[in-house]
Amino acid sequence: MVDFQPLVGYISDMKYRRFIQKKIFTALKDTPVVFLNGPRQAGKSTLVENLKFKQSHFTTLDNLLELELAKTNPAAFLNRFNSTLIIDEVQRAPELFIAIKQQVDKNRKPGRFLLTGSANVLLLPKISESLVGRMEILTLQPLSLGEIHDNERDIIDQLFQKKIGIPSKRIKIFEQIISGGFPEVHTRLKYERKSAWFNSYITTLIQRDIRNLANIEGFSKIPKLLSLLAARSGSLLSFNELSRSTGIPTSTLKRYFIILETVFLTYTIPAWSTNKGKRLVKSPKVYLNDSGMLCFLLGVNSESLEQNPLWGRIFETFVINELRKLATWTCQLINFYHFRTHSGIEVDLVLEARNEKIIGIEIKASKNLQLKDFEGLKYLKETYPDRFQMGAIIYLGSEIIQVDKEIVALPVSVLS
């Protein structure tokens, strides 16, 4: 029996440098199991296949023979290997997780397993509970602007530190929004070919992943629900209103919605509140996880983007998606919220650090700003002065505008 050898790793040359790789290596140095989840086709398999370890082995459960062995005899599947085992698409064999737990309990050396999956393990309680205290969960989102341009800027940390760097040169923002972040879409130059990819992606996800994950009826209604959610991206989530629009019972809609979140098609941002007793709107806001997917579902191309009546919410979705990508490798653990009072004062995004300090972010799909655009940030600053660290408007202009010491306007290029 060969003793398990902790990994020593590096990243080989890939088309895109993925900034989360440092967190993967850090986690593998002190944690027995690291789970890298994220949307299908976001680049997980490419990333882990390019990780080079001392005595490592890579296997994928997309291989039907490997999948059958993993499901029918998970202990035997694992016992074939004595080194760092990288298992791709592990959610296809939930039976493996108990066997992994048993192996880790016998030998808790770090870096034993690196798992990837296209389902959000936090929404699959039987899986996540089986490895509590043994597993660190990381999320690989589609490509960020910074990864596309190979510029590892961290605007979130800069805002918390009140140190804003010089923005990158102007980017072709409309093309970036239409393309989104899936790597393969960026290999397709024509809008029609990008649309064909998104169409196939949704079809495959429904026919394969969603069917495998959930025993629910009415799969044919999911594309319609996804289109309705696209038209509401950036809006408050109301299951009652969706039920009226779709004719689907609210209880069924909630089950569908959990599945869409589980496969990383949608997500919600909860409302931010404190113990001050302010009358705040408590409903979450819903977003699509990729701006390219959103534009495909809305039938929008780069020429019609600015004229679309939903342009403001499309831009908001794009910016928040970029910030969520940054948060997967930023130095701090950040929670995302939105803020809205019943009197109509709102801030699109509130980022809260573990020390309860907050950053307020407003998103404006315009090259020009007015003083009234800063009212929500000023309210947040005046109402919560002990927690307010900084406020920023991210907009389509090219200049940094300093309103006061804690409030600033930033061009969207700061995300790249």
C-alpha cells in the first residue's frame, strides 16, 4: 500500500488564467476535500485537468464506465487510487460522498480529493451534510472581464480599503455583455453562432442535468419560466406574480426555482437590513447568472442593446455578475444584498464584510450622471455612518468622479 502523498501543484498554460486557482491550491494544503462547483461549461474540467500534482489521478464521471463503477461500488472506485484524486462531475454519483467521508475519516491528510460538479452543492443537503468539516467549497463562475483581459484587479478590496486604482483602458462593453462569460461563446464571432450555443446549452441542461437532479414533472415549462425570469432579472422576486403569468402553482414554481439555482442558471440577492427597525423591503431580487444567456433569452444583440426597454436591468445584471465573480477570489468573505426602503430609497447592491462594514454600489447604464443618482448612497452613509465604508456608482462614462471622501463614480472598466 503506497502512502498518500500531499500534492505539490502548479497551473500549466491555458488560454485564460483563472484567478481562483490560488484559492484552490491554498485549500488543498490544509483541507482533505475541496469541491469546485459552478455552471456547466464554465471551465472547471479544463482548469482541474491542467493542475499538475505529485502522484495525482484525474477521472471524469462523464465516462459511463467510471460512472457505473462509482454508483454501484463507490468504495472500490476510490480504493483504486492512493494519490490526490480529481473527480470531475462528481454530482452524477451521490453515492461517492459517503465513501469519501469514510476514507477521509481514516486519513485526514490534506489534498486527498479535488471534486468538481455542475450543481450547487449547498443546495443539495444530503451531499453537503455528508462532508461537513471535511470539505471546502469553491465556485468557478464563467470568465470575468479581468480573466478575459488577464488583469487581476480587485475593485472590492480597493473599495473596502478606500484605495481606487486607475481604471483599465475602455472596453467593448456591449460585446462583453452580449457574449457573457462562458469560454466557448468567446470563440464564436457571429451573434447567430453565439445564440446557437446558448440554445443548445439550455436544452442540454434541461434534458440532462435537471432530469438527473430532480424528479419533477413539467420539464417543458422550464424554458418559459427561464424566459420570464430573464425579463425580470434585477427585479424583486414574486412567486405569486410568476404563478399568475405562467399558470404554474406557486409550490411547483418554488421547486423549479431551486433547480434553476442548483444548476447556476439563476440566483437571488436578499435584502439588507439591520436591527434599527427601519421599514425596509424584505423581498429578494432575482438575476440570471450570465449576461450572454440573459441577452439570448431576451432576443437582444449588440446593436439593439441600448434601445431595449430592459437595458438598465441588463447592465445591472452584468455588473453584479462581474462583482460576484470577483468575490470568489477576493481577500475578504463578502455577502451580497440589495437595499430598499418602503419610501422608495434604494441602493442596487450592498456588500457586507465579516466585520459588518458595508460598501454601497449603484449601477447606472448611462455615460452621464446627475446629483440625484447619488441619493441612495448618501442615505446609506447618513443612516449607517458606523458601518458605511464607501459608496460607488458604476456607470458607462470614462472618468472617476469624486463626490466626497466616501462616495465616488467609477467607469465600468474598473471591473476589467
